[in-house]
Amino acid sequence: MSKVLVLLSGYPCARSPWGNSQNHGTPDLSSFETFYAGAEYLKKLLKDHSVDYICTTWDDVGEELICDTYEPLIYQSYSQDIFRSQVNEVLYSYEVERMRCRTEYYRQHGIENDLVVSSIRFASQLQSRCNAARLALDLIFRTANSYDAILLTRYDISSRGGFLVRHPTFLKECDFSFLASSVDEPKFILPSFGQLNSGFPDMWFYMNLAGLRHYSLILDNYISDITSSSSEYFRLMTKGWPFSREFLLHSIFDYRQYSNEILRLNSKSRLMKYPAWEVSNLHAYHKYYLSLTGAFLGKSNLIFKGWFDVVRAVCVCSNFSSNIRQLFIELLSYLKFSLRIFFSRFTVKD
């Protein structure tokens, strides 16, 4: 029986998915439906493995619920106020200027776009993940425990995000072999989706121990890279983003952003050059941190899980009786969205 370590972090209750610089997503302490759905999904998904849990939260939100549901080897709560008080002032200054430039960009195009998340909230999310990762590394060091796979995810998994990215997939023997193929090189398994040109999904990752070490350092790198115009990441985003295709940033239906150049052989498309205010995009940073830094270039350190693996896991692990209406609405929205993207091929020119 394979051993899997699951790291769960963040708030276990509902939060507003979007918010400007002043709105960090106030937790709704009366809503834990997605927590229960996520726990049910994970327990079914990993029932054939020996599973240990490490759980963190903010401000002891959901402590009793978390401990009763997962019986974690380690439970730890952190203070959101202390986190915010320790955030680098450079990041606060960056966020103010970023939002000013973003607002002006969309104003010039006559668009009101509030689908934005504060870079401080992104940093908070990464902090909670790094906290869990460091607890796991300490546990493994102290106990000499060995795990065949490590799953980093969130309490509302299976409920939040797009269909293809919110459902972790089953682990196959070839997945375990891939994760064990190197002791020193980070290995990651993550979902695929239609916007790999921009960045990588970040709802869940399987990884090996080297991957966990690498991910545990992501926060400090993120803050320094997005706030420095001389960083490699900043230059790539603004001068020519690898495995991308130039498109109209203010048009969500421009088909060129959905071409997934990273999965194509010998792609020769013009690279997308993003404005400086977009470098805080967390999906983009995951693409950089997990595949584009010097340590990873030219190496096979990723496996993407496609729709077949996702559908298989959903059929086994999801509660269709309670989700069928939501899935039907989601399917209709997807078809409508896909049609608009398709017809953009006739109105958008390279």
C-alpha cells in the first residue's frame, strides 16, 4: 500500500473569490459546505492508500471541524493579522501602483473588470501553503517517514475553480514511478487546462520530497520577483512569456490565449508581452517557478493530467446527486463560452 501525505491549508470556510486591494476575502464563518465536499472527495480518492494529513488554518477557524474530520498528524493555526503586519512594504506599494495601472488600462478600453485578486491575498495563500510545507519537511526530518507521494491542496477542493482543475486525479503506478524517478530533482503532477499559455493551475499538486522542498520557498521568491523589474520572471513576463501566444488581454474570448503552446511541437507563435501590472498573476508565477527557472529548463519534471483522468476521478469520488444541477449549468456555460472563443477566429487577426 502506497503512503501519501496530504497538506491542507488556508481557510476551511467560504470566502469571496475576488477582491480589490482593500478586500482580502473576508471569511464567512457560517459556511463550511465546501469543506465537507472536499473532505468527502479526498477520502474517496485516497481510500486505497495509507494517508497522513497535515492541516493549517488562519486564526483557529474550523479547528474542531478540521481535527475531527482529518485527524491530522499536525494541526497548526496562524494569525492573519500578524501575517499582514509582516508583509514587506514594497509589496503594499507595488499593489497600489498595480491596481492604478490596471484600472486605467480597462478604463481606456471601456471595460469594468473587477475579476481581480490582491497580490497581498496571493501572498497570504502562498504563506499558508509554505507553512504546511515546512511542517511536513520538519516531520519527515524528525521521524524519517517516507512518502510515495505528497498532495498539496485546499479544503474546498472539488468545489472551487473550473471543472478540470478542481478535481485531483487518482494516482497510477506510473505516477508513483515518475515521482520516485529522482531523489534530488523536484517532480510535480498537476491538472491541465485551457490557459497553460498564461500559467499553471494551482488548486492541487502531487509532488515528491524534492518538489516539496522547492515549493516551501515559493513565497519569498514570489514577492521579490514581482516587485523587481530586473528579476528574470519580470523580464520574461513583460518581454516575451515562454510558451505563449500574443492576444488581446482585455478580450477573454480571444482564441489565441487558449492554444496551450507548451503542449505543441515547434511552436513559432509571437510571444505574449504582459503589462507590468499583470506579473503578480499567481498562475503565471506557478508556471515560472515549476518549469521555467534555470533548474528546470530542458528537464521532464511535470506531468499534466487531462480531462479523461479528471472525469474518471469525478465519476468515482463526487456526489452526483447533489451536484448534478451545478454540473449541468457549468456544462451549458462552457459550451456557450467555447462557441464565443471559436467565433473569435473569424474576428481576431494575428
